[in-house]
Amino acid sequence: MQPMAVTGQEAVGSMGTDTPIAVLSAKPKLLFNYFKQCFAQVTNPPIDSIREESVMSLVSLIGPRPNLLGLDRDGGHGKRLEVRQPILTNEDLEKIRRIEKLPGSGFKAVTIDMTWPAAEGAGGLEAAVAGICRQAKAKVTEGYNIIVLSDRAVGPDNIPIPSLLAVSAVHHFLIREGLRTKAGLVVETGEAREIHHMCVLAGYGAEAINPYLAFETLEEMRPNLPEPLSSYEVQKRYIKAMAKAILKVMAKMGISTYQSYCGAQIFDAIGLSSGFLNTYFAGTSSRVEGISLAGVAEETVRRHQIAYSDAPIYRNALDVGGEYAVRLRGEEHAWTSETIASMQHAVRSGSLDKFREFSKAIDDQSKRLLTLRGLFEIKTPGNGISIDEVEPAKEIVKRFATGAMSFGSISYEAHSTLAVAMNRIGGKSNTGEGGEEPERFVPLPNGDSMRSAIKQVASGRFGVTAEYLTNADDIQIKMAQGAKPGEGGQLPGHKVDKVIARVRHSTPGVGLISPPPHHDIYSIEDLAQLIFDLKNVNPAARISVKLVSEIGVGTVAAGVSKAKADHVTISGFDGGTGASPLTSIKHAGSPWEIGLAETHQTLVLNQLRSRIVVQADGGLRTGRDVIIAALLGADEFGFATAPLIAAGCIMMRKCHLNTCPVGVATQDPELRKRFVGQPEHVINYFFFVAEEVREWMAKLGVRSLSELTGRTDLLDVNNAIGHWKAKGLDFSKLFHRIPAQPGVAQRHCEAQEHDVDDVLDRELIAEAKPALDDRMSVRIAKPVRNVNRTVGAMLSGEVAKRFGHAGLPGDTIHVKLTGTAGQSFGAFLARGVTLELEGEGNDYVGKGISGGRVIIYPSKDFKFPAEDNIIVGNTVLYGAIEGECYFRGVAGERFAVRNSGAIAVVEGVGDHGCEYMTGGVVLVIGPTGRNFAAGMSGGVAYVLDEAGDFKKRCNLSMVDLEPVAAEEDANSKHENQAGDLEGHGLVDVMGDMTRDDASRIQALLRNHQHYTGSKRAHDILLNWEYYMPKFVKVMPVDYRRALLEMQKAQEPKVAVGGGR
């Protein structure tokens, strides 16, 4: 709560969660903790609630919902009480209670007590809930239209009904009685204090919430805050933080208004019985059953006893919690100082016996339950085999991969150590979403390689060049991350040093934003397109899709398989992270055991399992974990936190602060010197795990790990573990084995069909052979149709494989196409390749362009003004690295989204132009849509504002608008340029972005006119004195600051505009 009170922002943490889920905890938990937030992945996009706040709303309407078709007939007054956001102060609630006294208000509020006598014990809860439901019905019938459920009467003699149970019970009871639209629900509770609490209350029907005890707590901590704040200011900041965080949780699911979220029940239950859910939370799913109302009552009574106990240990002391860090008498953690020291001692000494001590501490959960798999029992038949007959460890480790930890979130030393270790053993390391230095693609003199086998493509597309993609064995599309599914990310400017800026093709000192969605994936069909794009650039790579476990992920995974992915990762909610809101770390997603089992079953049921490799990821630590993942359906296994600990991490959980004391998760040069990890330590860890796997395989009587895939018949529940809450869990749905049908595979055994053998690029590559072999200039002309998708990508992959990112000299391969191109025209286009299209483009033109040139203009038969008509679709130049694009016509929405360094001229754009842009230059010589430059932290845009209203459509949170100053030599500076545009036009345009604006605009207009024959560009140049004052320069504030600092330090200009 303190970060919210001080900063007005939700608290941020790191390293994920390693505590037990609520139903496994020995401590009495709030009912909120049994619910996990759902999120969008693949089937619809999440929303950026910060950069696209114009579509978000927290307005809540309290009170009756009148019949829109008959206000007079039902006697309704047609009024609802509007609040700007749902968190009410005590004063706000008091106004609602007294609203009836306002003349003509039409509202009547009544308060219903939601406590029950302590003397009745746990057995009194069911009757108490039924009682408040009956009271609510009676009061609505009497004409009250605002019901306030309150636990203010709590005390030594009164136990509060869990506020979530009370709200949902009344909500569903009134629905069943046909009265829910007659009244609004407000809850006054001391339970709710965290963001997740408010969200679950809203999801189950609360139209407004008064967390009175949270306000009292804030008042108590106010004297100890780092700055003097009034009561009003502390409450204001807390509510502001709450409001922003609720919007973010809604946006994870792609919901933009609180009214849509309220009562929508966008949650999965983990650890609650179906009977309990059907009665009080109708429509909520549960895969593993759990406690009933009696269990909820028992937990509530235990919490009440702790609160009012006379025991010395509790008197005048709050529960220490221990949810986010290890605390004495706090919640259990898997990674404690003992387990970390034990593991590091084992891997540094190379002692398998010491590692077995670590494994025993992790695996033996008879005394402290931590994971669902801790309750599983592996059934070993009596007829085991000799361990000498089992698949060797050197083969098993090839199935292991390290998690996606970006260079930026962890240090160069840690990132490269993991890569060297995995390459030595034949496993795979993952770049994460921060790109990778091209120098690492070349083997070291001693034979080692720092090249990561898995190259990740995330929503930010940082460092995703054609060269990057061609240097991959696997290309992983990150749809979601276990620790924060449905959210984007942000690397603050102080972490973006020169090296990271070069790798990510950005500017040192300027913050970088990853959007919550991939802006080229709003559906399963869009995902199929990106898979096709990546497969074109690198036909030899496996294409992987990373999903996060939730109920329903199996259906998504089936779609991923049909979209032609070769590999799918199911990540558990307990995966690690470099930085994430604590709400997401704890309350979004589910354990991988649930998602993995569902994924395997769904793929087998739909006869899709043979074509896709399934990987489990998130919180894997020991050989037993690997065996259970295999039995539930995994072919491969991802590890992140454990190998990081093997390399030296000590779980300080401060990765997001850049202060890692052991040099793992920091960019601080001095702290990085403390890194002592060696590839040998990581190798030892993986071989120890593999040896444990072999021991289990010998007991199970199998020779290869493949034989165990999906063998859930070998799993059972460990009845020896007697846990007062866990005894209600039922794993039959997880252990269900789809009956084997003749000819239907139960594991991966055949290659996916990708349909890349007869693409147009095969013809282009054949005709471009002189350029590829001898760097000779080539001119190619061909027709193109909309079935020709991703034109230029496979050709660019060939260029990148042979010549790296440097590519070929400008315009070496010139392809003239005529017609309508399919999606992703010019994707990842390499330097030296020009695509000239007479016709029109589609969505995703120039996606990830890596130095090439794209020119599109209408057919000569087109009779309408080009500047008034669409020439390319949505999300053009997404993640563009560098290159030039000239479009004679108007583009759709999200033009140049996440542009890192490309130059583009276009004659109009839709909404969200230049969103998240970090480099490059965009010139718009026509109208723009709304929300231009949202999240734009770098690069420069010039907009021709003829109507004078551009300011209204520009998001000014990160940019300034400046006039374009006249320059005496602007005309002469580039007057001779047109003769050799192919050779040096790009270089002339880039340079000092703080000045020479008029010259730059004129140079771009000349290029545009030269390449496309644009009448619009011609008219502007002809009437320059008239048009010049109408241009507006969009300059990111941080970018200007960074450029000026670089100039003062006499930094070379090569770092500006995409790292050229």
C-alpha cells in the first residue's frame, strides 16, 4: 500500500512468485486469492490502458437499470447514479447513504450487515449468507434501489462474511429472482485493500467499493511516509493508483469500460469446489475442485481468531505476510536462503549428492505444500530397469531450454553465460525480447558460442532484424508472459545504455515500451500470418508460440497448431520476470500443471498432437518436475529462475531496481563486476536434473523420455499428505487420458506443413542469383496478387544469411511488381533490396524492414486522386528497424507503430500513427487520425496540419509540438540530390534531429516525388513558402534530452535513428 500512497502507482516486483496457491497454503487466505485473473492471448488483443486511455472508462453507474423500452410502464425514474471511478471514500459512501434526502433524487439506499455471530462458529456462515440474500430481496421489493453490504459491525463477537462471497451471493440471488436490474450493489468492507481485491469484487457485481480499513491504514502510516502528505492527498494517490491498476486488469482481457467488466466474472477459480461455485459464483470454472463453503468458513473463523486472540504472539502485531519476500513466520517459499545455498554449493562443487539434498528439500512437500504437483504421486511398477539401459543424460539435456530473459533485464555476463552453457550441452537458450548483439552469432576462438538458439519475437520487436531471425534454430512468438500475461513492458531510460540501445536499435537514455498486444495479431488468423512471415525469413527454424496457462488455453493451443506453429510453450503463472506489477505476479494465470494437461488433451482429441512440440515452462526445478511435466504431455522443458540461481542469483527480488548485488540483473558496470557465474555451473545443474530424470525413468521401466509423454495413467494423488484444505482437490480432469485411436499420435512425431515451397520469393531468389552470388545489380519485373503474401521476406533471409545486417549496396536487387500484394509485403526487407509496387499493398507492409526500400503507388489506370485514397492497410512498418518507404496514398491505423529507424513518407494516416516509435523519421503530408504519437519516445514525425487541428488529435503525454523553422539554404541543400537518390538519400535525411527540419522535409518530399510521382509532393514543393508554416514537428521530450546530452558529450550521430 505504501508505494500507492507515495507514488500514485501500483507496486512493482520481480522474480515471480514461489509461494503456494491459496488452497495449498497452511495459512488462512482471503477468498479473493482463490480467483485468478483471465487475460487475452491470440483470440483477441489486450488493450494499452495507458497509451490508449481515450477508449478506457472507469465510470460506474449505481442503482437500477431501467427498461429502455418502457420507462413509464414500469414506473422507473430512469436515473442511475454516476461515479467517475468505483473506489469510494468514506465521505462518498455517506453521501450515497443519505441520497434519499435530496429532493427528487429517486434513490433509496439501505445498508445490510454482512457479519455473523462468532458464537455460531464456522457452521453459521451458510445461514448468514442466505439471510443477507433474503434481506436484499425484501429491501428491493420494498423499493430500495441501492444496497450497501457492510462489514463495519465486525468485532470480537461478530465475524465478517467474506465480502466477495456476500457480493456474489446477493448478485446471483437477485438475478435468479429477477430483481438484479432493480438495484445497485455497493460494498463497504475492511477486507479489500489490494488491486486484485477490487477487481474480483467488481467482476462479481460490485458497482462501487468503499475499502474503509485501507483508508484507516493509510492514515496510520501517513506520519512515517517519506514526504509530508495530507489525509486527502494520501487517499487521492491511493485511489489514483487503484484506478490505473483496475484499468490495466480490465485491459488485459481487452475490456475497455468498467460497466462491461462489472459482473463479467473474468476469473478462473483454483481450489474451490464446483458445488460451492455453482451456488455462489455461477458460471465460474474450476479444473481441480477444492474447498467448499465449510472450508471458506473455517478460514474466515481462523483469521478472526488470529485478529482477536489473546495469544502473546498475535497481541498488538499484524501477520507478517511474507507473500512477496521470505519472512520469519510468514508464507512458505520454494526459494529460501537454504535451498539457494544448497543448489549453488552443488553446482559449484559438481556434487550430485549435494544436488539430491537440494532436490529433496524442494520435492518433499509432506510438511509444506508449495505446488499442485507436490500432491502428485508417480506410480512406479515393480519391474524397473537398469539405469544403464536408460537414455543418456547428454540426450535428455537437449530437451531443456532456458527461459526468455532479455539482455537489458539481465546483464551481458549472465545472458551470455546461459547461452554458452546451453550451446555446449545441445540445449537452447532464449534471447528474450531484447535482441542480441550480432557479434554473438560468430563462434568464439575456443569453439564456444554465445548465440542464443531461440530468438524471441515479442510485441516490442526490439532488435528483430532479418539477420537476427536467420540466426535462429527456434523463433518464439511471445503472446504472453507467465508473470504478467496480457501486459506489455517498459525498460526505463536509465537502463538503456549504449550497448543495449545499439542492440535494440534505439537511443541511449530513452525509455522503451513494449505494447500489451502484438499489433499484427488480433486473431488466430493474424498469428498464422506472422508464423508464415517468420518461416519465410528462416525456413529452417521452428516457429514457437508462448502461451500462459489458464482455463481454456488448450483451445488456444489447438488454434496455434492449426496456424502452423511447430512448437508451443505453456508457461505457468509462477514464472519469473525482471519487473512486473505485484498484482500480476500473484493473481494472473494458473499453474502450468492445469494448462499443460488441458493443452495435451485438446491436441490429442483434435488429432493435432503429432505436428507440434509442447514445452512446459515456469517454476521447474528438479528431475521430478520434469517427469511430471512429461507425464502431463510435455516434450520439452523450460527453466529460467533455477539456471539463473546456478549462475549466481541470490533471489534478492530487486531486479527492477538495477541494484542486483551479484551482477545478474543489472546494467551497472560496477555491480556487473561481481558476477561470478560460469557456464560449467549451469551445465552441472542441467546434468544433475537429467540424472534425476534417468533415475525416475529406470524406476518406471522406460528407456526414452518420449515414452512418458502424456502417460497420465502413471500419476496418482499422494494420499499420505494430509492437508486441511488440499484434501478437497480432485485431479481427475488433469489425469484424464484421451483413449488412443488407431493412427492418432499421442506425442510429436511429424513435421508441420508450412506451404513455403512455392512462394513468389522462390522465383525472386532464382532470378537474383547474380546479386546473391556476385553482388551484381539485378532488375526483376513480375505481376503480384493478393495470394502472394510476405513478398520479399525469403529473399531478404537469403541476403541476411550471406551478408548479415549490412546487406548489399543500395538497390542491388530491384523488384518491380504490378497488382495487389498480399499481407506483409516487404516484411523484414534487407538492405540492398528495393520493392516497387504499382498497385496497392495490404496490412503489415514493411513489417520489421531491415534496410530495404519499399515504394508503392497506384496503377496508372487509377482515375481518382491518390492522396484521398487508401494505398496500404493497417499496422504498416511495425517494428521497422531501418530503410525507406514511400507511399503515394493514405495508410490505415497504427502507421509506423514501434518504428525503430525507418524513414517513411505517406499522404495520410488513420488513428494511433507513430505509436511507440523510438527512432526514424515519418513525414505525413495529409490528415491524421486520433491518438497520434501515443507512447512515442524517439524519432521525429512531421505532419502537414492544413486544418490547424492536429494538436487535438495528438497524444501529448510524451511529445512536444514544434513549428518548422524556415531555413535560407533549405532549397539549395538538397537540390542536386535526385540524381543519385538510390546511393545516398537515406544518409542525407538522417542526422541532427534537433535542427534542419525544413531541409529534411524538402529532401523527403523530393524523394517521394521521384519514386512515386506524387502530385501532392510536387504541389507542396512548388508552393513551399505557403506550406512550410503548416508543418508541425512532433518531438519526443526524452529523445530531445538524450540527443542534446549526446551532443554535449560529442557522441557520433551514428546512434541516432536506428543505430546506423
